[in-house]
Amino acid sequence: MREIKAGGEELNGLGAILKQVMEETIQVPGTWKTIRRLQGTLVVREAESQVAVHIEFHRGEIQIQNGSVDRPTAYVEGGFEELSAISSGQVGPIRALLGKKIRAGGNLWKLLQMSKVIINRKT
Amino acid sequence: MAVLYPSQEWCDEWKKAIDRNPSVAETGKNWGSDFNGSWLFEVQPGGGLEKTCYVYLNAKNGKCTDARMVQEPSEVNPGFTAVGSYADYKEVVKGEKDFIEGVMRGTFKIKGDMSRIMRNAKFIRAVANSISSFEATYLGE
């Protein structure tokens, strides 16, 4: 069953927002096809508040949890507007990265794959 | 003249502040046009407020169409809700804390279609900024 699990304590606001977005994106067949094969951890941090969540991918099992982790597979950091623009599909992650709207690191190929789970172009 | 937060007078001033903010008009063109873009702010006791109160705000196409106190949440049908304590809301109204940051931290718990919020982040920011653009007085001070 496709689901997003929330681990640990109650999700912070960033986590609650991303969880709802992810619950929709995993229902998109093309997105799920990419995501279900992934393994690793993506850290997402909102730059102004420094609030972070990490999303763990383990072959179709996805869990979101508060805070960061040491040595994630990839990370992305940006302000609320920038993360929102990416998450709503208004700006592509590569364009945002090249335009220095966001910071990112780790395995960039995996970042692009993993970030599909937080991009909802539907609305 | 400063108005008491929360009160109907304060809601009236907030509506005016939203409507004179060019960023709201510019970024909110699509807000509420094909979905319910109204908000209910649940303000929980503390910091001088003794009883939970509710502020209802409706905005459509970059204009505030309604801002008022409601007695019960059942009186309205909001598309989005934000819940927080009076002490925390007060800091936002004073301009001492950022509403978006409060949402990120979970200080304010929001419900509704998050994709809409993400897609209209600049509009949300503009409306949130307008909240501290006029003088207010506060309970418990």
C-alpha cells in the first residue's frame, strides 16, 4: 500500500505540509515508479526558521520525521517561498539551484529523484 | 487609533490593511477563485485571553471579502484553519514573530489543502505581513 509514515514525535509544520503533499504525489503512477526503487534519506530545511525534516526512502516505504540526520543522501534548503515554488511545480529544482534560490548537496542525481515526492504539479 | 486584538474593530482594520497592500492584490489574483480560500483562525486562551475566540477571513482574487469575529466555528465553512495560542498570535500581530515561521515550527497548526498554500506562498506571506501593519492593543497588557 502506498503510504507516508510519520516517525517519532508529532511532525513540525514543515513536515505536516510535506506529508500531505507527498500523500498526493505518491498516487501519481509515474512518480511512484521512480520513488519505489529509491533508498536513502533526503533532508529538507526551511532556511528562515531552520526547521528541518528528513524523508527516508526504503524501496517503497517512505517515512518522514522531524529534524535532520548526519550524512543524508541529499539535502535541500531554502526559504518558504522557494521551497513552495518547487513543491508546487512552479519552479524546477534545477532552475532553483542554478539561480541560487535554494542550497542543495549530497548525491544530486538522487536528490532529483527523491525530490519528485515533494513536487505536486496537480493543483 | 489602536484597536483591540481581538475585536471586530481589529478585523475591520485588518481587512483594510489587506486591501491596501499591493502585494496581496498582485500575488492573490488566483486565490479563492476556484476553491474555498477562507480561513478560520482559532485563538486559544492564554496571554490575557480567557476564552477561545475565532477570526474568520475570506479573500478572493487578491481582495479581502470578509473579516469578522465568529462565536462558533460551525457558523462558517473555512477552507483553511490555523490554530494557536493568543500569546503566539499576539507576537505575530505585533510584528515580533513571523506567522510562516510559526507554521513551520508547528506553533500554529494549519489544516486545509497544503498544495494550495504552497502554490500561493507569496500571497500567504503578504496577508501575514499585513497583520502587523496597523496599531493594536492587547489583552493582558
